[in-house]
Amino acid sequence: MKNKINFISTKLSNLNPQNNTHQSNLKRQYCTHQLEKAKEKQSTSSSAVSAYIEAVRELACELLDLLAEGLWVPDRSVFSRLIRDVDSDSIIRLNHYPPMPMLCQDKDSSPCNQNKVGFGEHSDPQILTILRSNDVGGLQISLNDGAWVPVTPDPATFCVNVGDLLQAMTNGRFVSVRHKALTNSSKSRLSMAYFAAPPPDARITVPPEMISPNKPALYKPFTWGEFKKAAFALRLGDSRLGLFRMECDEQVA
Ligand SMILES: O=C(O)CCC(=O)C(=O)O
Ligand SMILES: [Fe+2]
């Protein structure tokens, strides 16, 4: 969209001011009209995106407040406060998986029946992910036993992923989900993920009520900025929380 507007404005500025014929005026009016239309479209779509982001942020905050309440943490906004912060590092990602022909297991087996991986196995590093997709399947989550379970696509529902930070902030009570997305052989998959994250310098700690001699702290305190830096140095599928795990002799109640 940005390119489109740039293209039109470049054209406008390329009009020769010397050439003041009727035709050039018409062209100028047409281009101005196109530019106004494009600007209007851009502001409609950017306000739709802003409204969507605000709505999913509110949803993430409500879920986190309920979760804190369920964990008997007296300060129920202990998690959501990080997302409401003006410096929150939350982002939105749009994924497009064009149709891809299926893979064959080996060249003698037919028909080919394996969907190609569009987004490799990983857990989301942030606190919570609010994910929506079109009606094309592809998302799979990994169970404890390593089995992959497909998530039924439904454009009218949200899929909520626990991220690595929530695992750390709940001292392992909530576990970040490993997931991947496969491509479809004939249809495009579209997904939109809102990743709720704290400000880069926020310290990721566990509410004190969740630590006891029976449940010592599992992770060392760290900032989201430090965690992101560590994550970028690893591969997509690597477990990042392991880097911040307390050694047994360091665990404090
Ligand atoms: O497209 C999907 O369903 C998954 C996308 C995803 O896991 C991500 O963007 O982190
Ligand atoms: Fe993800």
C-alpha cells in the first residue's frame, strides 16, 4: 500500500509544471484523485489494524488477569501491566503460506501426501500469542509425548499460545506450547499473530507467592531484552529458557 502511494506521488511530482495544457490538468486531477483514494484506503486500513491491535491487547490483558486470579496471585494485574506499559514490545505478524505441492516420502511411494513445513517447530518467546487464521488448516501443536496435533482452522476463533515468558513468570506452571505451521497443497493459509510482550528493560520475575520451599524458583531473573538477544543467537526450534534455568544449587525458595 505504501509503495502504491509512493508511486502515485512520484508521478505527481514528475508532472511538468511548464506543460499547462488541458490534458496535463486532467492528468493532475486524476492523479490527485487516485492519491486521495489511496490515502483514504491507507488510513481506513491502518485504523482497522489499530482497532484490531487494541482489541487483541485487551483480550490478552483480560486473559492474563484471569490467569493471575486462578493462580491466587493477589495482584491480578501483575502480568497484564507489562503489556499495558507504553513501552511494551508487543508486535503483530501477518503470515502468508502460498499453496505448495505435497512432498513424497520416497520416490517409490505414491501418492505424495506430506505437507511442506511453512513455519518450523518453535515456541513463541513472548508472554501470550493471540492467533487467528483463515479457514485453511496447517497449525499443529506438540503434545508432551511428541505427537503433533492439528488445530482445526476457524476464522471466528482465536488460538491462544502460552509463550516462554509466561512459563518463566509462572515458575513453570504454564508451559509454552511448541507449534509449527504446514502449508496446504491447493489453498493459501493466512494467519495473524499478536505477540503480547513487555518493555525491553522489564525484569521477568515470578510473583513471590508462587515461590515456596516446595516450589523453588526455576529461572534466574532476566530482562526481555536479554532474553530476545539470547533467542536471536539460537535457531528457531531451540529451547531458549534452558539458558536461564537455575542450577540445582542456586534454587532459592
Ligand atoms: O501460521 C500459524 O498458524 C502459526 C504462526 C506462528 O506460529 C507464528 O507466527 O509464530
Ligand atoms: Fe509461533
